[in-house]
Amino acid sequence: MSEINLLEEMPYTKRNYDAREAEKTPEIVAIAKKFGEEFFDGERKYGYGGYRYDGRWKPVVRKLCEHYKLPSDARILDVGCGKGFMLHDFKEYMPDCEVAGVDVSQYAIHHAMESVQPFLLNTSAESLPYADNSFDLVISINTIHNLPVERLKVALKEIQRVSKGHSFVTLDAWRNEKEKENLYKWVLTAETMMAVEDWETLFREVGYTGDYWWFIAN
């Protein structure tokens, strides 16, 4: 288990936390938590503000493949795959790899990239429909923190179960009170947020031995 930033080549987005807090209402949060069209392709206040492929995952995919020394025919699972952008880039980078993805959003799966749509399932991270030790790498980027903590623990155990040993998750977290304040201003869908050290305690509690990194609102 290791804290490691494998997303460092992602574009940095400057966020106005005070403006988000002023705009956010219970109604907006409720719409975002449906993970439907408004969340992915509606106005920014509901979520992504237009979730379109732009190739930004390419350097991340390359880094993941190199870091975990994945074979060319690796099996890769994305938990919370959205429209399958990262899995598409895995297939482009390693054409012989096998990809799979799950997401709770029926909208995202229906609007996924054609190159990977056949490999995606509309289901929850709490019940992954795969055998033990099925994947060379399991990834979950900013996803399972959308579950309440007890359900999140189940999802982590599922990620552990279907992985052969390599997994990488990112979660909403803070290292100081300012980051905590900003995070609570910003988030729309997260149900479980913790200080970094509390996340690490939870990992040990559930037996998660994979790698991890954070979404930090700084």
C-alpha cells in the first residue's frame, strides 16, 4: 500500500470555491447525485459542465502502464468509468489489453465511447461481477467516495478481491483545515470525505493493500 500521485500530468483546473458554495443548493446537489445528463453534460453547477473526450488521460495511462509494468495483454478494470475515456486510451496505448468498466450512471454507459462501450456495465462498485483475481490493474478515480462509508468499505473490499495485486484509487481528502473547508464548499456528490490519516486507517481496517492518492481542494 503506497500513497503515490499517478495523476500529476493531468491538466490543473483552478477552482473558485467561494463561487461554488454561493451557487450550490440542496436542489443542485440532488440533481448532481442522480449522475444523469445534467451531471455529465448539463451546466457546470450540476457537475462536469460537458464531459467530452479530449485525450487528457493519455499521459496518465502511460504512467500507470509503466509504473505497474503491465503486460501488453493486461486485464484492466475501471470502477466508475463514466463514458470510458480512460479505457479507450488504454486500448489505444496497448491494443492487446482487455478492458472492463462499471459505473452507476446509465446515462454515462449509454453515451460511452463506441470503442469500449461493449465492455462497460451499469452496476455499483459494491458488487463487482467478476471473479477473484481477475484483473492486472483495478483503478477507481474520484468515485467510491460517493458512497456512504459502510458501503465504501464494501467497494474497497471488492476492488481488493478482483485485483491480482495492483490497484489505484483516488478519494476526496484534506491535510489541513483550509483544504477541508474548500472541499466542503466544492463537492456535490461525495458522501464520505476524510483527513488523509483517517483514510489510511480505513484502508488498514478493510484490508486494502493497493495504492492511493487524493483529490485535495487547495
